[in-house]
Amino acid sequence: MSKNNKTLWLLIPAIITFGISPKLFSQVAGIPPSGAVYGYVLLSNGDTLQGLVKWRVKYVENNLAEITFIAKNGNSKIFNAGEISGFGHYAGGKVQNLNTPESPENENYESVLSLKKGIPVFMYRFLNGRIKVFQHRTVQVISSVFDEKSPTIDGISFSFNSKEGLSIGTSYLISYRIITGRSGYSSYLVSRDKGKLLEVDKKNYDQLLPVLFGDCPKIGHEIEKNPDLAKFKYFIILTEVYNQICKESSGSN
């Protein structure tokens, strides 16, 4: 989603002004918080509103369809997924950087068309880039793929370990907690280069691997060095590496 420097600052430190007591953040990813949380709304024109966000009980295909936004003066407005580009909850319950409200450390929801009916809904976006990865809310079982042994991977352009998390290039870093928290799902919803959603799971992953990553020789080299990267359990890691080192397709001028 696009960003705009004209950030509209509406967050108020004094909770009493809102007339509502905000929670710090939702306890489980993708699960509705019990009340309002500190967060942001991204308008269709790129402007960002910062304040309190509360989920409404309206769903389409098990995905959230409406939220309530509460501004500094206490006024509230209902937004549906067809009206805005998305919204998010701030990690730790506070704004860390006004210029980057969509940090991967936050819980970011993007307005996309639902998988079956094609109706605008909010989906929890795990990864952003050429390949966007969304939580598949119909999936109930989550396995802890890294519990038994925390892997250490030394790639060509990245490294991953339990101490430093996922480091790509010279400056891009995502915490180990974020990567492990978004790995281990049995299915994901994926959009490549703004295309239609695809369901990616362990059964179809071998077939979709060249479709998702085949245009970038750098990924092929990473897999040659570490063959386990081609396994479904490393889908989140491989995709984030792709998004950082393959920002343009091999056919781009």
C-alpha cells in the first residue's frame, strides 16, 4: 500500500479524552481484541489517520469487513473494507515511528477481495512486497515448526537465527519472534504482483514454488546453497527474502 508524508496525527495520550479504555494490542494474531486498540487507518488517497481502532462484528468469508475509528476529539466513524486501503494495530500499544505506520512489527490489515466471493474484506498481512502473504483465517491448526530445533541459516544474501532473526542485506531485519509467529500455518493466501489471491499449502507448494519464485535467479541460488529452503516450513523466510532481493522481475527493464 502507498504511503503519504501528510500523516494526520490524531492519537491522544490521555485515554480519558476518548471516553474508552484502549487495550495495548490483540493478544493473538488475527483474533479480534476485546476493545479499542491504538492503531492507524490508511485512507484510499494515502493519508494516514492515527487514533483508536475497534473491530466490528461484521465478517465476509470469516474475514473482518468493518472497523470503527475513534479520533482525538472522541468522534467515531465506521469504515468498511471497500472505503479504505487498510488499518493496523501498533505493536506494544504505542506509536514508534509516525512515518512508518505499516512496520512489519505491527499487526497490519489490508483491504483485498475475498477468495471466493470477491467482496472487499480486511486480511491480516504477514508479508508485504511483490509477494503479499495473508493469514488464512479458516485455518485453525498452527504448528510450531521451529520449536524442536531453532534453525540457523546462512544464505548468500541473508541470515536467520534465533538471536538476530531474519537479516537481509546490510540493513533489513525482522525479529525471530515475528518470523516464527507467522510460520507454521498449514495454509496461506498469497497475491503475487497484485494478482488474484492464491491458496498456498503443503500439498500444492511444490507445484507453486516455480510460479512464485521462478522469475528470480537469486532465489534459485539461495535454494542451491540451502536446499531445505524449498520446504513449505520455510515459506515465510523464502518469501521475505524474495521480496527484498527480487524487487523487479527478470523481465523488467
